[in-house]
Amino acid sequence: MDIFNLNYAEFERFLFIFFRVGALILFVPVLGSKQIPMTMKVGFILFIAIVIFPLVQNQPLPEPQSIFELAIYLTADVTIGLGIAFIARLIFGAVQVAGTVVDFQMGFGVVNVIDPQTDTQVSVTAQFHNILAILVFLAIDAHHFIIQAIVDSFFIINPAEVSFSGITPEYMLHLFSGTFTTAVKIAAPIMAILFFLSVGLGLVARTVPQMNVFIVGFPLQIGVGLVMVGLSMPFFNILIQQAMLELPSKFMGFLRLL
């Protein structure tokens, strides 16, 4: 089939693919970064849509009878793409939450840098963890999981059948709560050491009141915190890889509940 010489029915089918892929690429981590020019994103979306079109051209897709129905089905398509992108973004949200908590304990709570992916201010450790998470994301080919999920979505869900049952919000809330669980696991080793350090400094302040614990404790917390950030890198790598390898099952769970 000539992709550049489509009839009206085939163009409608291509439109469904283009909108679903577009919503995914524009909001998914790394690929949807604001540092990537919009023209490059649009070209990549078009390329992925052209590659996917022959694979799903025989799958049942809605046949809208009016512009209003077409708009409804395209909105459902965009929602599917956004849902997949949101699930992928939760991992990076957990990384940023963990880094922010660690920086607050270390005394870096007011030291922020600009995250190039979102153009928002994040803490120093959160940005460091975020860069490491991106490297892990690319190293284990997690972006292939996302592209595979958008292809599989055409075999699992028809935009005309999207109903958003009561189970879907519960499932998304479960994934969202899992973000905080992952964040606590990432920050736990560093927070534990800093907690015991604070307790130790408190005992020193009670036993040796002549010592200015604040002057001594502030650089000590920073130094111990930075050392623990370095020592916890293997643990961080294991947690992030495990979370990213669970993405395919999370995508399938979301698509089957629509």
C-alpha cells in the first residue's frame, strides 16, 4: 500500500495512528524532552506512524460518521497515548521526589537547578539522579518498551471501545502510590545515615554544650550525604532497572482496563 497515496478511509486510519503516537512522543520521558526541537519531534512522530501503519492496517478501528464522532475517537486515541506516557513518567517522578527529600535532609533544599527535560527547577541531587535514570533508561532500551506498547495498543483497544471503567482510576492511583514507594526506597539509605548523624549530633549537643553543633553539623551532613549518594549508586541502579523492566506489564494492565 502506498502510504503517500491513501484514500479517505485509509487516511482516517492513519490519523488515528498519528494522534496516538503523537500524544505518546510529546509527553513520554527523554523523547518528549523540551530540549528536542518540535520539528524533530513531529518528524519522528510521522516516521513512527508510517512504520506502524502497515502493521495495524487490518485491525478494527472506528469508522466515524461525522466530524463530531471523529473528534471523540481522536480524543480517546490521545488519552491512550497520554496514559502510556504518564506511566513511564512516574519513574522519573519517583527519582525527583527521592532527590528532593535527600537534598532537604542534607541542607540543599534551597539549591535548585533547571531540569532541561521539563524547564522546571529541581534540587541538585534530584537532577543528578534524573540524569542517571535517563542513562539507565537508554542503556536497557526502555524506550523500546514504550514504542512496543503503542504498537500493542492497536491490537488490544479500539478507540470506540474506550469506557474508562471504575477500575481504571484505581489502577492509575495504585501506580501513582507506587511512585512514592519507589522514591522512599531510593532515598532510604541516605536518609537513614543522615538521621543517625542528626541523632549523634543531638547527643553531642547535650553532652558538650560548649560545642557549636550547628557549625560542625552542617558541613558534616553535606559531606556524609554526598558520600552516601555515591555509595548508593549500585542500589539506585538496581531499583531503577527493576522499575523500568516492569513497564511492559504496567502498560498492558492499563490498556486492558480501558
